[in-house]
Amino acid sequence: MNRAYTTTFFFLWGMLGLAYALYGSHALMHWIQDDRVLWADEIVQIWTRFGEGYPALLALGALAWLYRGTTSLRPVLRAFLYTILLAYLIPQGLKWIFSEAPRPWKVFPSVQDLPGLTRSFAKSFPSGHTAFAVAWTAAWSTLAPAKFKASIGLCLIAFGVGYSRMHLHMHWLHDVVAGGLIGFFCAYAGIRLSGFTQTS
């Protein structure tokens, strides 16, 4: 795994874990919603899409282009595909196991509505968007050629996805913490299972 991404990730997620230990998910959710800036809602709804499939598919295409004609092409693409497959299956499996976990919209339904947002009320744990964002950005940071890694920036994008899920009242802090850790594990496992090495 890319060292810069790993260091940034564990620093940021360590801060989230500390916030959870000090304040808990409910108190932090109140703070976010009480201080929510309405003009930011549309920006956050766009940002949260980094946790969906489209950016990962674009990243996959970019990796295919960057490694075209090289012996690294197949192991790199295999590693990335394994990562995003795990990042989809594991969170969805956990959502099925914890299907009764209520989302913030169910616990605090009086929060001001966000135009354009489709509310969800169950299957809160873990945050699938956060897991997927961390997984594909961590994988890119490891697999991409050195001058294209952008490791710290991509980790901040994934962190922003985690925040967006709380801003949009879709997930609790503990969902986001768990989602990020799962996403990092998916990237690590996907790359290892693929047989990719730095010399591939």
C-alpha cells in the first residue's frame, strides 16, 4: 500500500475515532446539522458521488490507458477490479447483517430536508459510500505510476465523502469510521489477492 496514503488515512481516521470516543455519533450529528450551511448542500451532494461507481470506472479506464502496452497492465487492472468488487460486496453483506441499523433520518426525522436527496431509513452500518471511496482511492494510490498517484489529495477526497454522508444525514460517525476501515482493508486485500507487486 502507498505509504503517503496509508499515513494520511490512519491520521484522519484516527481523528474520527477520537471524535467518536469523546463525543459519540449522536452529539456529532447534532453539531453538524445545527451548523449546516444550506448553500453547501448541493456541493456535498456532488462530492458524495466520489463514493459511487462512476469515479472508480474512470480510474479503471485511466489505469488501462497509463499501462497500455506494458506487462503491468493485467496485474494492475486485476488488482483494481478485485478491490472495487470487495468494496461493494463486503459493505453490502454487512448492511444485510445489520439491516435494522437505523439511519439518522429515522432517529432525527425533523432535520431540515435536503432538496434532491432521496432519504434512507435503515441499513445504516457501515457507510458503503465511504468504504468504496477509500477502497478505490487507496488502490489508485498504490497502483498508479508515481507521478499520477496524488495520494494525499485522494485520501482527502475519500475523507470528504465520509463527511458528506454525515452532512447529508445518511450515516452516523461510527458508520463512516467503519466504512473507511473496511475500504482500506478491501484495497489491501484486493491488491494482495491479485498477486500485484511493485515489480509487476
